[in-house]
Amino acid sequence: MRILIAAGGSGGHIFPAVALAEELRSKDLSAEILFVGSDKALDRRVFEKGGFKYILLSANKLPYKASFKMLIFLLKLSIDIVRSLAILMKYRPGAVVGFGGYVSAPVIAAAYILGIPKIVHEQNAVPGRANTMLFRFVDKIAVSFEETKKYLRTYAKKAVFTGNPIRVSILKDDKAGNIKKLGLDPQKFTILVVGGSQGAHNLNKSFLISLSKMDEDARRFLQVIHITGVTDYGWASSAYKELSIEHLVYSFVDRIEEVYSASDLVVTRSGASAIFEIAYFARPMILIPYPFALGHQSENARIFSMRGAAIEIDEKNLSGDLMKEKIETLLKDRKRLSEMGESARRMSVPNSSYSLAQAVLNIEKRSK
């Protein structure tokens, strides 16, 4: 088995790809898997940690408007298509899998030229720009949400529902063990805040303001794990010192499954990979979609909210007062928290990596 996986630029694209690679390796220990990623530090770190072979293309971004930047984009794209052709002719994979983002475009284009079977996986409910342009060239379109099929129009017949693949390292929920490992109080209610990505400052700030507005009795009942991102780490750490609340503040967490498992409620953006991982742990969520993600995160949050797994807060309405209101409402309604957790569990697709691997192997057989 020889599979090439194109994924890079963000954890939302890379982590499901890694989950697929782990599943393929579990099926065949001799499987040869090559990643093609973008020239970003995150891509290198994840691939090297997983022990995967990888090649990096440029970190090229499609401009939103016609401008001189478009010419530069097209020049880099042309170069990356030529490089992808060379990679595919040398590696000769039985199938190519794209996970969206820029890096999928030149690799899928090269696979189309060479007649290699190919499949793309769409993590979000609303397809991204890169995948939308690639749908006509691929054999199958794997989707995380059943609702995505309505956006595929004439390509809906290519769709296969797999769910969003979850890394093997995530698949262990030991709440008591992780609470102890993190040095937290097992009797307190634990809120996990994941603000450590682009555009998270307003989320981080609003959450801290919400805590400052709670009375001391409420804060004594709570403890917080807050992943702020590098930019907000300094001021957020200082802000917590002014509050009488037990807390752990991180700029980044490598073993995210430990903090998912330790939590009782998660406050986060609504990128697909993160919310499906949280759903696996059956944790209720407060979701604040990133407003500049072309509506992808908003639709993800809407579906989770509609199915009772989350409360959605629109960025334009986000404030410390509103955050405080939503948190305190949930703290007073344990039955609703439990029901939200169960709804989240139902949203999870634990066998998603297996389903996607099967879809890949089915098209891979055509190359033999």
C-alpha cells in the first residue's frame, strides 16, 4: 500500500490527515505513507512527531480579491504543480488524499494529470475554497457532516459520509487520572477555554471579564484550564493572578486529550477538528465561531447547537456579560449539561478514521 496525503497549513487540516495515516498503518504495517504539507513550523512538528515521511510545498494563500497578489499566487501554484508532478512520478502512490487548504490544490491537480485515483476530505459543514475547486477532479468526496452534501450540488453523487477522523492518541478518556495529573481539584467544576488560535483575543478577553464579574462563591466552585495562544499568554496569566480562582494557563498544549478529558465544559471556536474531538469526549460546548472563516465555523456551530450539543455565541454579540450569563445558566442546570454532553457524543463518529481509510482503499484498488 502506497498512499500520498496532502494536508497542511493548520491543525484542522493536518490532524484528521494524521488520524487517517494511523488507521492505514494499523491495517498494513508495511504501508508507505508520504505527507505533502506546507512550509510552516506546525506541519514539520506534527509530521516529525508522528514519524512520517514528508515533503513541503510553499505556504501559498489564495487572495480574496483580484490584485497583484493573485499573479504571485498563480506563479507559486504553477511551481508547486510542477513539483507535485515530480513527487508523484517518483513516489507512484496508489491513491492521493487531499484534506483541503492550499497544499491540496497542486497535489490533486498533479494526480488528475497523471490519472492517479484521488479523494478529498472536507472537515467543515460548508466546503472550503480549495476543496470546492477540486471537487470536479476527484473520484470521491468524504464529508464530516451529512449536511455538507447539499453544498456539493452536481458533485453530491461523489459524496461519502465518513465523519471527521480522530487521532488514536485522543481516544482515551480518563477524567480522574487527568485531573490528578494536572494537579486540579476533582470536586470543582472545570472549564476548558481553547482560545489559542487566530483571532482568539476577543474570546480570551471576554471569558476573563466574565470571571471577574462572578461573585467569589461562584469562582471558588470553579477551576479553569485556559489555552490562550502565544500572543495572549502574558497578559492572560497576569489577569488570572488578580482573580481568586484556581487556574492553569498555557500558550499551547501538546497533549490536548488530557485537558479535553479533565473538563466539564469547553469554551472554544468551532473549527471542525476541535469540535469533533470534544464531541468524542461528550463534553458540552460554548462555541464562538471565528467570524473570518467564510462562514465555515458558523455553520459548524449552528449544526452542533441545533442538535443540542452546544450553545452558540455570535462574535458580534460576544461580551463578558453574555459569557457570564451563558456559563452561569449552564452551571444551574446540570440536567441540560448532561443532555448536551450526550448530544455531543451522538455527533461524534468514533469509527470515522476506519470509514475514511476504507474509502481510500476502495479507490486505491482501481490503480492496480
